[in-house]
Amino acid sequence: MLYAIFIYGPEAEVASWNEQQHTTVVTEHTVLREKLTAQGKVGPVVRLMPTTTAVTVRKGNDPVVIDGPFAETKEQLLGLYTVDCATLDEAIDIAKAMPWGVFEIRPVFRFFPGAALPEQA
């Protein structure tokens, strides 16, 4: 089963990190990603640009484009992992191994299979 692990956190906190704090978190993610890659469990991993670069398109009779993310919250969606796990518990264990943030895990329904992970049987 494919799972998306969404990483949330306060953007302002991430923006305030010094070089050492940033390098530490990136290094920890790199170690985790390399481990998952060696196990054939990881698909795309992305870090999102700040919400100040986002726009929202609200559909309707006349679509409206709004600057920024859809919702204003204390924590913003910062990035995500796509992982191939046998169980939800395995995906939870991966999220627990991540160095920083709040994590939302959702099963993924594959509309358009990509080359990053093998097809599900």
C-alpha cells in the first residue's frame, strides 16, 4: 500500500533556523531517505516552498485565484514522503523516525502510476 506522509510545522520556525539547525534536519532526512531507498520503499520526497509562494484556485462558475495557501493555521504543509509499506503501522514507524514536525499519514490511491515505485499487485 502506498502512503503519503505529510510533514507539517510552523514555517516561521523553519525560516528562523540557523545553518547548523537546517543542516542537521536535512542530514537526518537524507539518512532516512537513503535507508528507505535501499529497502525499495520510498517514492517522491518533496519540500514545499514557503506559503508566500502559493496560490489557491477556488473552482466555481468563475474560478477565483487567491494568494497563499487555502487555510491559515499555525502549522503549514512543508513537504511529503511517498512510501510503500505493507501496513499502516510500518508507515507510522517511518514517520516516528523523522527528525522534526507533525505528520499526517494517508493511504494513496494511484491514479497514474509512475516509475518511482513498482506497481501494486
